[in-house]
Amino acid sequence: IELIELFVEKVAIQWVSPQFLNLTIYWKDDEWDTDYAVCFKGGCPSPHWTDEEKRILRTHYSRALGKELMSLLPLRSLEAIKAQAWAMGVHRETKKKELNARKFCLRDLEQMELCNILPDELHWKQGIKLATSWQIVEGRNLTSSSA
């Protein structure tokens, strides 16, 4: 910790989806650039469902396709949507063919597309890992660097 405090001014974390975050390291030495990477946290994030999300689920679950439900609830995976609907006693009118990426929400899938990552490449219980290589921030421009 003392070594980190010696070199690091601050670390900024910005959540961009339930399982992806932007990590920026600001170094104390003016000669060093600021480093930036996108990280995958994994695990199964499970924030409490809001009343608004439950209302959307109650209104649309019986008829909407999985893709539509994910658009209406972009921070919820299809698996989480189905589990919450079951807990609420909401059912489908007919069985629907669903997407393959059931464990990721729409925002996670968008991040994977930006980082050129396939869902099968991510492992759930390994903790945080880099989704992109480290990049150097020069002003507002990002350029790749070797990590």
C-alpha cells in the first residue's frame, strides 16, 4: 500500500454496465501518462429490483420477446428477468425462443461488442480481469500501449 501511495495520485472507477468498469490510474509523476483500461468484474450482480422495473416486467413479460425485454430492462440479463418474473408469478403466454447470451444484460453485451469479446471468452468466478489492454491517456486521446 505504501508503494502505491508513493506513485499513484488517484484511481477512478466508472461502472459502465453491471459487469464492466472503466479503470483510470492517475500517476503522481508528471512525466508519466495516465493509464486507462476496461475491466470485466464477472460474478452475478444482483441489485434489488425497483418498482419501475417490476412494473415493466408485469406489463410486458407475457408477450415480449427476450430481445425486447432486454431493451426495456437494459441492466438485467434475460436469466435475471425470467427469475424475477417467476418470483412475481408472471408467466409467458407461449414459450419464446430466446437469445444465447442469457447471463449478460444489454449494457454488458454492448461493452463486449466495443471490446471485441465473445460471451464464451469470459469466466465468471475469476475476479476482475482486463477486457482491453492498458491504454495511455494523452489529453483526451486514447492510444494503445503494451501492458
